[in-house]
Amino acid sequence: MSSKRHILTAVAWPYANGPRHIGHVSGFGVPSDVFSRFQRMSGNHVLMVSGTDEHGTPVQVLADQEGVSARELADRYNRIIVEDLVALGLSYDLFTRTTTGNHYDLSQELFNGLYENGYIFTHTTKGAVSPSTGRTLPDRYIEGTCPICGSGGARGDQCDTCGNQLDPIDLIDPVSKVNGETPDFVDTEHFMLDLPAFTGVLGEYLRSKAGDWRPNVLKFALNLLDDLQPRAISRDLDWGVPIPLEGWSEQANKRLYVWFDAVIGYLSAAVEWAARTGDVDAWRQWWQGDDAESYYFMGKDNIVFHAEIWPAMLMGYNGAGDRGGSPSALGALNLPTEVVSSEFLTMEGRKFSSSRRVVIYVRDFLERYSADALRYYIIAAGPETQDTDFTWAEFVRRNNDELVAAWGNLVNRSISMAAKNLGEIPEAGELTDDDRRVLADSAAAFATVGAHLDGCKFKAGLQEAMRTVADANKYISDQAPWALKKTDPARMATVLHVALQLVSDANTLLTPFLPESANKVYAMLGGTGVWTGMPRIDEGLDTIGGEAQPTSYPVITGDYAGNAAVWASVPIRPGTPLSAPTPLFAKLDPSIVDEELARLEEAAAG
């Protein structure tokens, strides 16, 4: 792997209509952070960006129900989400929001570029509105009987029973999920993105990713090419980015569709980050550089937006579709290098559902258990390439058997023996074949684990890292340094030196996965300074962009450059003082399984 690459980690934008649950962060959150931390440790220039997605009808509907403004609701959940993602240790260079002036400017710039190149047109269609409020109803807020298979409970965008895409006007006996009304379907003029104009270039682009993208992602995206249709990019709503065209921007009830402006957030967040650094053009290194790569992290329900629509928008802005054109004011923008989509995480055999209270919110989870325990479970047992089920029994088992009994035990027994018997990291004497073998295997793991992480195969990378932990535990058990104190103290010192080197190596290998505990192990080994940076919350005014609002809002950022963590086996320093370690992870009583299941059932019963 070459070093000094410019890598954009583009993380899906959580929607600001409620707190996020562990199913959300298993798709967009933890995998993206593991990737970013590894790339920084490898010497690459990483820019990890995202923010809260705050426009659209769902936010407005919920705000109306609670008697607050859409902005007030977005402010509330923006802060909750920011606090939860920081608590999980996600190392964003900038986590912002879509209600900034900068984001408005960039969204309108992308619209104008697509419009000028001929990839946006107007079209009159039927839109669903609430008879009592006059507000537009999103497709998924309308339910009825499927006209294809006859199943009840079909949404206006899709029938989950037969899997067919639907239009709400085609539903039998459609009703609004908001208040039970039968919606009115009225003529409305909308702006459309001409997706069929990109069928050829999208096909070439996607087929060039064979062997690089996860097969499930690529197959899904390629299958969509056969039936690309123009897609509405505006909505009748007063909450969102105004249409930037004369005669349209003045219309109070016409805004850019939330999905259109949300994907532009990856670019606007990078531009905002650059402005915050004082170098307003710094973002270009990740969006226009020849060495730049971009990796987009999300759950599988967002594949269509990131593998089809966002690339098409970028192509259209660059003038690369069937109608040609030329790049607008920003210049040509890079397409995604990879769309890294996870499958779904279910909960004790049921689909996560906030409305049905089948849910574990990140905040509630972290009040009772450690962030690293959750991060470990998400990677070890999460939905990387197939749907998986979160169970409390499996969480307790992995915590106790793998984090406590394997990794925690290796750290504790190695440092405890050295601290108690020697008080410092000892010098190594003459090494045996067993010593050299285990040290060589430990050092070789960096290439193996690194290749997995660079290829976004996080589960395989964690398995390999934990294999080195198992090897180290076996080495200590086989060498039995506790039995050598009186018979061969020099050999005991050598064995403990090797054991501590193995602990240091394993800690480095596990740092992307378990950053909080990695900092603790580094300190236990006598390390000074910052091992791996953790995120923080900064408060600042929205002062970037012509539509800037005079409001303060929290952003996630951090100091991640110049940390001690590097992706290599670094020799430990003999003579470094050691003290008795504290437990790295807490062993969980099996009784919590029943407690958590009872808590879940009580919440679902409501």
C-alpha cells in the first residue's frame, strides 16, 4: 500500500428527527471510523466528514406535532446526535449540518451546474397533499393496499411484501400515516433530474468497479441501470433549500428535495472544513486531486443514492452525461472510489423500529456499557455483507470471552507480572526459536490486517488482530514466566519483554477498532502524549455562505494528526517504569440478558 494518499471518508448523514440507534451506527458510523483511523495510522491524509440531514417533510411533520418550528426540532436532535457520536469515539474531521449557509450555497451551485448543462427539467405530476394542512406528504407517509399483490400496509414508495416500487396514487384506499386522512392528489410542477441521460456513463463507471466493490453493492447498482427514470428533485414545502432560479426562489412553498441536498453535504462539509482551517481551497485535494480517493459509508437502503444518483449528479455537473456540458464554478469533481454499504442489523430477531419501540438508542446503550464493547460487537458480529441479528446473549458472550478473557487478560497478566516482579519493561536476553517465531508472526500481522482494512473488510481484519491476541496468550501460557522467577530470572525477563512487545503490537492492531481502550493500554505500557486522538465538540457560529443563519451550533472535530499511533510494530523501550494495570473491560453478569430483554419488552408494550 502506498502512503500519503488523500482519502475522503464520506459518512452517511443521520436524519435529525430523533436519536440514532445502534442499527444506524452499525452501518454508517463504526466501520467508517475504523477505516479512517487505520488510514491515518498508515500515514495517509484523511478527511472524514458528515453531519445531520435536517430538511424535508418528516422533520416538518414531527415539528408540527410537537408545536415547535422545524429549525427548533433540528437543533435539538442535531445536538443529541453530535453528543452520541462523540461518545462512540467517531473521529470526524468535521460533522456539521445541512442547515448552514455554506450548505445552501453549495446545494444551489450543484443545481445550477446541472441545470445549465441540461440535466434538470420541469415536469407536471400528481403530488399527495394533506387536505387539512395543505402540506405535501412524502411517499412513505402514505399507506394502502398494494395494487400488484394485494397486500395491506404497502407504502407509497414500495410494497415490502412483493418488493415492487410503487407510486402513492396507485395504492388502493391510500391513507396518510400522519392523521389517517385520505390524501388529495393534485397537479404540481417539479424539477426532475434526468437520470436516463446517464445510463451509458453510469454503466461504464459501475462496471469498472468489478472486483473492487462489495458484490452485493455492485450487483444492486447494476440492476438499477435497466430502468432508470427521471427523478423529482423538488418538493412543495417551505422547509429546505430554495430553488435558485428567478421566479422560483421567491416561491415560499417550493424547495429542493431533501435527498438531493443531503448527498451534496459531503462536498459542502469538506468546503466548510477547509474554511474553518483558514485555507478555503484545501478541500480540493480530496475532491479534485489525482491521488484522491473517496469512500462512502452507509446502510444498504442508501445504495441507490450513492451508487447511482450522486455519481450521476457529479457527472452532470462535470458535463459528462449524454448531453455533454462543462464543469461549473467549482471545477470537475471526483466520483466515488467505493460505496461501502453494510446490510441491516436486526434486534433479537426483529427489525429495528423507533415507532414500535423495538430499538436500542446509542445514548441508552452507552449509559450502561462501554463504547469499545459496542464497537467491537458491531465489527465482529455486525452486518458487513449480510443481515445479522443483535442479541444480548451474544453481546455478553463476546464481551466476556473475547474482550475480557482474551484481550483484557493478555494486557493484565503481562503488565501485572512485569510490574510486580521487575517494575519496568525488561531488557530481552537471548531469544529462543519460539520467541522469534511469535514476534515475527506479530509483526507480519500488520500487513495482513492492514490489507483487510484498506479493502474495507473490517470483520476479517478484526479476526486476524484477535488471532495475534490468542497467539500471545498461548505463548505466555507455554513459557510460564511465573515459574521462572526463582529458577531462571533472566529467562523470565526475556519472556516478559516478548509478552509486552506482543501486547504493544496487538494494541496497535486493535486501535482502529477500540480507540478508547487503546489509549489506556498505551498509558499502561508507559507511553506519554496522545496515542490516538478522540473527537470533541466545538461550538461556533454559522458564518460561511450567503444564506448564513446567525445561530450557534455544535460540530464534531478533533486533533488526529501527530498522534503516536503508527501502523507498525514499534519496539518497546526497556527501562520504562510500569505500575499495576487496571481492568481494561468489565465482565458482564449473564443476568443482564434477561434484564435487557425485559426492558425491551416493556418499552415495546408501551
